[in-house]
Amino acid sequence: HTIIEVQVYELPSIQCNACCRFGHTKDKYRSKQRCFRCGQQHSGDNCSISEEEAQCVLCSGNHFATDKRCLEHSRQKDIKHVMSRESISYYEASKRFPSIQKPSYADVARS
């Protein structure tokens, strides 16, 4: 008998380079283009916003939307991990990880 070690395939989290959302690529996106640096509707390649001035369109953090430290990036990675380990759908796995709540204008004005 031969013993072969098998590892569970970990689904990757895919982020669109056009709109910064997860789950599809630039070729399949249907939304308006969003800059990964500032969140405005233009290409991030032509944006002059520095990393220190950046505001993430996904979580409102002070980083680019492509930053691996982004809370939404971590959430998506956790969802894919659960999907892989438990063989469940994205919908089922995402219910375990609450959406990242961006602060409202009122919250920002109060602080």
C-alpha cells in the first residue's frame, strides 16, 4: 500500500483590477471603473494619490484597495478558506463573516 498525503485546495480570493471588488476579474466586471488609490471613477494607474493619502473603497481604511492588510481582503480570504474546507457555497460561507461596515458621513463628522 502507498500512502499519499492530500491537501485541500484553497480557493484564491480574486480581486478585479477595474472596480476593486472581489469575485471576478477585469474581463468580467460590469460596474463602473474605480481607482484602487482613491476610489474615484478613473484608472488607478493614472492617479496621483499617494499611499499616505489613500482611502480604501472597500473598508475606508488608509490604504489602497489592493492592500493585503485591508479588512475586506482578509474577510474574502476567510470566506474562501471556509468554502474550501467545508465544501460550501460563497453565500453560505459569507454569512459567517459580517460585511465590513464603512463609516457613514455622520460618523466621520462626529469624530
